[in-house]
Amino acid sequence: MSIGDRIRQVRQANGLTQKAFAESLGIVQGFLSNIERGKNLPSDTFLIALTHVYQIDKQWLSSGKGGPHADTSPSHERSPVSENDTLLLKQISPEFPHDVKPEDILGHVSLPGTTPDSYALVAYGEFMAPTIQENDLVLFSLSREAEHGDIVLVNSKWGDVILRRYRIKDDGGWLSPDNMVYSPFQTNSKTQIIGVVTGIWRKVKF
């Protein structure tokens, strides 16, 4: 059984048409059809989305070994993840990174170029478009020092965690959106840069 066959099996087990299944994963029906028939190979981003949206076991999906469903038992009961896996966060709590709660975690992803202090987050909003778009997978590092022009993850003046471009000007630091519809704002004593973005992974529609 090929990976395309296993993807078809997941779709059929959830009672979904190709159109509905493709839409749920951010691709078009034609591309999904080609994957299921073995004409196209699924992208890494597509596989990440599939494993997390439908709770599918990564090893089973890639090799057919084991069962199709991911282990959703509490973290202390699970087998240890690979040292190359990166924690995928659903949200960032005020206690991060000192205390990461189970409800903050979506799962783990395997991505190239990661370091032990790397985390991943699903982007939302259009503030950093076109550089970062809605549902892009954003990889960030906690230890890298922010430099002029870097995209950073920061606690905003509104109390939430956002992505912005870090700029250094004569009057201090500024946080700017790449989407020029929105306005930049200046950093202050309460501004906390959490991490620096080191990679962006995107679902691509064909």
C-alpha cells in the first residue's frame, strides 16, 4: 500500500469526499486526487497538517508500520519523541517557556534546521503577509538574538503574542507588520521578544 493509498484510507474512514478532505487540509481537489493515485507526492506541510488535523500516526502514514491513529494519551504515558522533533504550540501562555501546559500543545513536527531551543507555531492573521500567511507553520528560536530586520515573536502592548518585523531606528526599537495596511509601534519597557523566526513552512495549493 502506497502513501497515497493510506491518505485515501484516512479520507474514506472519515466519510469525506475528496473536495471536503482537500479543503480541510488547504489544498485543491485535483492535487489530492493525484496524491491518492500516486501521481504526486504529498509535501511535508501537507503531511504535518494531515497528522494533526486527523490525529494520524506519522510512522504509519510514511511507512505503513503500526496503526493509523496517533497516541492521544497524556504526555507522561506516551513514548518519547525523537530528539529531532519540535514542539508544535497551539498557543503561548504567559508562563512560556518556563511552563508549557498540555493544553498549549498541538503535537510535534519534524523539520530541518531545528535546534534544541526551537518551537513551532501556526500563524494566524494577515499582519505579516505576504511573508507569513494564515496557517503557515512558523519555526522560532528562543536563544537567537534579535537583529534589525528579523521577524520576531513578541508580547504586544495589547497583551497577546504576535509576529512582527524588528526594526532599530535612532529613537529605539520598532515592531512593524510586513502588511503595510497596518501600523508599526515602538517597543517599550514592557515589550518582550520571545523568539526569532528561523523558518516558515507553507501549505501550497496546486
